Amino acid sequence: MAGNDKTIRVFTMRQQFPCGPRSACCGPIGQSEEEIANLTNAIENRFGCNAEVVDVMNGAEMQKHLSVLRVVRAFGPAALPIIALDGEVVSMGNPTREEALETIEEKMKQV
């Protein structure tokens, strides 16, 4: 399915360890560079379009994506990564790569 006229954005934050890397109280938040690269590469290969990565910590950039900003504010880092198709949130949380691709594909069929 060609989707090169679609805009797919992956909203994420660099992986962090709020309580320290070896802390037992909580795990990491955000996504590793490898996780995001794997997801964006899979999106680009499947749909033939660029997947733009947006850092949710970039306040000026997030002002352009208020609906996503509201989701991040409501659910915090657990909502990440958030995938948006043409500005509409289609996935949030940490789906498997295949789940994310299926969700995007289903949404593209509806448009």
C-alpha cells in the first residue's frame, strides 16, 4: 500500500532512567534510539513514506501538535510512542512493531 502522500509522525522521548539505571523503584521511560529507528524504518518500508520523529520534550515543536500534547499531558510518558497519521493519533503506548503497522494500515483504509 503506497502511503507516500500521508504524513506519519512518531512522537517519542529519549530513553531516561529517572531513578538511575540500576534502580529497583522504576524502569526506564521513553524509547531507545534503536527502538525508534526500528519502528520508523518498518513504517517507511511498509508504507513508502517518511516517518517523522518528534521529540515531545521540544516544547516549540509540540505547540504545532496540540492534540498529541494533550495526550502526553494526560497520560505522561506511558503514552509514548504516539503515532499520528495526518495529525490524528492512531496509536499510543508501546505496541509491537507489527501492531503499530496494522493500526496504521487500518486507519489508511478508512481515509
